[in-house]
Amino acid sequence: MKMYVFDRAYNDFGFWQKIVANGSDFTTRLKASKTNRDLERKVLRGQKEKSGVLYDEEYISTAPAAKFSAIKLRHIIYRDKLTQKVFHFVTSDQKASAKMIANIYKRRWAVELLFRWMKGHLDIRRLPLKTPNAIHTQLAIAVLVQLLLQLKKIISKFKGTLWELLREMRTAFARKVLQGCGPPDGCRWSAAAGEDLAL
């Protein structure tokens, strides 16, 4: 069974219903609302110092489509031990523990960071080709480059960040290309002068 994990921009009961109808589960954060804030205050009143799972009950959606739906959802309130930040999750998974659901959502952030890094450093913010096959290929190449950089960093025991390693490799490659280029034929500069100008 698949588990889809996404942020609260996709708080749409119809979308959730399609995922469950296809035999999969989902986990997402709930958007801030008066109902959720009131529930959070009530839950925290008796558990001021506690972190981890604070609440795990059935979630009743107010969406019109929910009135005619048989899918069961869970509302989990979780407080992070380090940041003390409170999260509201909704999930269709009835078997996993509430702590597991929170950990699954937390892992999503690592994927977000990977895509943010690739968009910033591997120039995939705007893809030149838009067909599904081209997009899959371009993203696969970007992920492969990132994995090869990770491998290079481990093998060479590089102490800097991946961005610093990528910059060093690009600079070294450009330097090698420029050093291989001498003055063009018929140039008045001598070979020695050309060597001085090479980087």
C-alpha cells in the first residue's frame, strides 16, 4: 500500500477521497482554523509540559462531500520535543501509530530540502522541455547528479557543503578547459604569453 505525504496546500476532501478510493493512504497537515485552535487549547490545557502525541481521535471533515463519504480519518495533534511546535495531522491510515504518522510527515521535509537544493543549484527551476518523458528524464538526471556529488563528498572526505563541492568541481573543470586552449593560429602572442594568460 502507498502512503502519500503532502503539505496543507492540498487540504481538499475530494482529493483525499480519490487517494483512498485507489487503495492508498495519505498524511497531511491541517490548515489553521478556529476549530483546530480551540481543540489545541483544550488539549494543551491538561498537557502543558508534554511533547509527542497529544491527541489521536477521529477527524470529522466539514466539507460537503464528507457527508456522503464512508472514509474514516484520524486527527493527530503532535508537539515536537525540540521546537515545542504543535502540528495537526490528518491521515487515512488507521493502523500506524500516531507517532509513526508524525515521523512519516517529518521525513517529507528531507525530500523538500532535496528539491529546494536541486532547484537552487542544478538549474531545474524552469525545465526547457515540458513533455512528461522529458520532465522525468531531467529530474532523474538532477537526482543522479546530487547522488554522485554525495558519493564524491564521502570518497574524497570533503568537509564543505555539497554546494561548495559542486562549485569547486565546476571551477576545476573550467580551469582545465581553459588551460587546454592555446592562442589561435596566427595569433601575434607567443606561446609563452598564451600560457601566462591561461588560468
